[in-house]
Amino acid sequence: MTLGSRIAWDDTVLPFQLDRSDIRGRITRLDSVLDNVLSQHNYPPAIEALVAEMALLTALVGQTIKLRWKLSLQVRGDGPARLIATDYYGPTEAGAPAQLRAYASYDAERSLDGKPFDLIGKGYFAILIDQGKGMTPYQGITPIAGGSLAHCAETYFAQSEQLPTRFALGFGKSNHPGHGGWRGGGVMLQSMPKASPFVAPENNETEQRLMTAHDILSGEEEEHWERANVLLDTVEDMELVGPRVQPTELLVRLFHEEGPRVFDAQPVEFGCTCSPDKVRQSMSIYSARDIAHMTTPEGIVTADCQFCGAHYEFDPKTLGFEAEEAPGDDA
């Protein structure tokens, strides 16, 4: 295998199933996507790590959902890392790539030393699904806990969906000649229990502690789940990140006794949906007076997309819900 052949599986999400265990999963490799996401901003290393982890989670979770439009993951906290936000746009047609974007907001005046996850502080992890016009958006929230964003996502699926879920993620900057930049990879496992619907414990026990797979699975299903997790524990960071280990090779190495079966890979690309029209729409909530405060001495209103860095400039007379009255507004 040559390094050049890696393009066949980078920036993809590969669905698979373990037939022996009735467990489904995903393997993702993000190469140029992750590099494009992080190159939009000059983040400190700790913030880069949080954004990279969140982007990998978004690619894995997004591919499990039959999206008509958008999946968003958000983390908000009271620490220096105030917000990490990602969007995954489902493919518009068969064979088309999904699109992913991400950004973070942080307080540069506060210390960014220590473990990246600790910079979030207290807050929440949220998954939002928007299926487009005419559909009611869905939102699920779980507290920040567990030591990693991956653990937050695992807790969300256990609490909100009663689906035991496990993530193994790896990311970093490649030092390979001619192929520098960020690379990342990950594996997602999810048990599909056949047991009767989960019944919450009495006395609001689910509100007092975080649920685990042991609360949801039992008997043979729990044995299958524990065995798959033990096998996943043997994965190494370089196997996750690549580029020399193909996802199918990793799948066979980890789960060859579980009867792995793969499906068509989903390509992913960096993409942003910002546009002048959408910026104008977002500013339609402001009055002429508000727009006047936003206007620069040069007589323009500027806006920058947090996701892709696109810069927009507008005539203030075209913005705001009082735009048509602005020229004659003496307020």
C-alpha cells in the first residue's frame, strides 16, 4: 500500500455492523476537513484539541442520523472555553459529500493551561437536529461531565436515547513530508438492544447519577457490549489517525471474530452555508438605530463568519427591519 492510496478513505465515514454482537459502528478519518476547520482560526493548542475532538464526534454522530438538513453539536461552559459549536449538513443526494464546519469561542484573558476539557468548566453538551422547513427541531442536553467531550456524547446517548455508545478518538498534526497539517480519526460503537423498552428507576434516580450501559443492557446483550469494548480498548492512536492503516484493516484487526460487515462510505468535506443574504436576514432583527451603532466611520457595516472566516461588507441602508425608513429616521 502506498501513501497516495490513502485518499480513498480520508475525509470519509465508514458504517459497519458487528453481526455476532448486533452492534453498529462508524469509523471516520478526517484529513483536509479537520485541517480546514482549524486553519480558519489561530486557536491556542488546548482550544484546537477541543475543536478537533468535537469535529470527529460530529462526523460520527451525523452519519448515524438520516438527515434532511443539519445536525449541530454544542458545548457551552463557564470556563475559558465558552463555546464549541459544530454543524454537519447531510448529503443533498446519493453519493454527494456531507459538509462539516466548526468553531470555538474562548476567553483569551483567562489561563488556558491544563487539560483541554477542564477549560470548559460547568455547562452542558447539546445535540440539535434540524430537518428543515416544516419540521420541528429536536434538542437534547446533558451536563458536562466525565473528563472528555467523547464521554459527554456517550452520556447523552445513554440518558436521552437509551443507547449504549462508545467513542475512541485520536487527532494531531501530521509530520509526514508533503502531508503536514491536522489529521484525525475515530471509532463509534452503538448497541442496538432487543430487550423491552427501558424503564426509568423510581425516585428520579436517573437525575441523581449518570446512566451507563449496565442500566440498559443485560444478559447476552451486555456480554456482547463488554466484549466489543474490550476489543476497542486495544486500539492505538496511530491506528485511528492513519494514514497507513485503512479503516477496513483496522476493523478486521479489532473485530475479526465479531463478523464485521461494512457499508458504503460517506464522503465528508469542509463546508459553510454563510452568504450575504443570510447575513442580511440575521440582521433583520435590528432597528435603524442599532444598525447605526454597528456602522464604521467609513460608512459600512461589516460581518465575519465565525466558521469559515468570510468577510462581508454592507451598506447600512440595506440592513435592519427599519431599513426602508432609515434615510429619514431622525431617531
